[in-house]
Amino acid sequence: MGEQLAKPEDVAEYLGITVGSLAQHRYRGTGPAFIKAGRRVLYRWSSVEEWLTANTRTITGAA
């Protein structure tokens, strides 16, 4: 069996943001990769970790 999938509520809690903020990240394409299964939105934990790593900075203002 594959990796366990997470609901938006779980990911938002893990990231310390609201579910609405996570939805805005999806809408803007700036958040972690997600899976759309019918009407459900799911996340792979590995995608969340990859997104965090890709957004890690050592100084402010750096892209």
C-alpha cells in the first residue's frame, strides 16, 4: 500500500495555518502539491515536506 494521505485539516494544523489559508495556497498554486479525488482534496505528507524544503530560506528577501 502507498503513502498515507492527509486531509486539508491535518495539513493546515501541521503547518500552523487555517484551512482557508491552505485553500488559498491551492487556488494560487503556491502551496504543496495535492490530489483531487472527486470533490475531496488530499495531500501526500512527502509533498508537504518537499514544499517546506523548497520554501526554506537562509535570509529574508531572497527568492
